[in-house]
Amino acid sequence: MPNRQEPRSLVGQTGMRKELVIETSDRESEPDDLALLRGVAAGDEASFRLLFRRWAPRLGRFLRGAAGSREAGEDLLQETFLRILKAAPAFEQRGSVAGWFYRIASNLAYSHWRKERARPASADPEEKLALLAAPVSSDPARAREAGALRTSVSRALERMPANHRVVFLLKIDQGLTYERIAEIMQCPIGTAKSRFHFAVRRLRADLEDYAERGAADGGSDGVMR
């Protein structure tokens, strides 16, 4: 698990109490997400910290991919947990806690895209979509090839409609089922599937263009043929 700084400022500004100490060394003995969320709603700081440690890596990875940059993704992650902290008392168990978390994160990603729509795209492909990046190779030719692929994937996802991009990331990066994605997106399962398949077709077409450009340039063995 990444060494991530916990949102101490968020906890401190809510006046949460520090009475309950939860043992975290044994994963099986830890409370489930619903129990922790109820603890957060009751003002228990230990519950919030454990929930953050459990969910920050997954939500952070999703949001970095959705936002297109590490910095924006980390900002959205902090805002996501602030929303969770404030809204915990109002949570109604009509769906899963996980689905509620992803829905909050997805809504923040949509808001981010609306704000960024009029701004120039970032020129730093290395920061974009690190979740889909190939491992860095020590071979210069392979490293250049991986960099070009990262750029191509980044641009392809940026051109997708926002709801298709979210479904793609939830399915590929987070490994969620269509049922869970439909719950998060509040849409029929068939709609979640169609959005994912559209995103895959769009991405495949862009990567085929990338492979053809590499072949035309006389490159080495490409990742696609």
C-alpha cells in the first residue's frame, strides 16, 4: 500500500472524537465498510482513518486516471473523503458503501472535467493515466515506445465522453462488475455494458492507429500488430 498521508486536516476540522481504537494488524478482525461508515457518522476518528487507509489507494488510482494527472487526482481524492466525512450521517443503505464512494468520486470527476473543458490540455503525458502505463524499460527504444503508447492511450481516453471514460476505468482499472458499475452510475446494466464496449472500440481504434504509425516509421516490434 502506498505511503499516503492521511487527511489529518479534514479530521481535525470536524471535531471527531478519539475514543475508539481499532486494531488494524489483523485484516479479518477489522470492521466492514458499513460499520466504519457508521463510526464516522458518530464522530469516531479511528473509523475514519481506517476507512481512509482501506479506500484511498483504490479511489486515488481511479481519480488519477479519471482526472488525467496525479496532482488533480490527489486533490479530488481529498475532496472525496471530505464529502464522505460530511455526508456519512445521511448515508442510506439502499446500495453498497463501495458504490456510494465511487459515485461521490465519479461526480467529482465530472465536475473537474466541466471546469477543465475550456482549458488547454496538459502537455505532460507522463503524468496522465499512470495506471495504464507500461513499466519503464532500461532499453531506450522500448522506453520511447512505452512513452508513445502512454500518450496515445491518454489522448484516446480524453476524447471519450465522460460517462464512457468512467465506466472504462471502473471496469479495467478497478475490476468492478457491470452490476456494481451500474449501481455507481445509476443506470441499467445494459447501458453500463454498452458504454464500456464503446470505450474499448474507441481505444482499440486509436491504438491501431498508433501501431500503424509505428510500422510506417520502421520501428521495432510493437505492442500491437
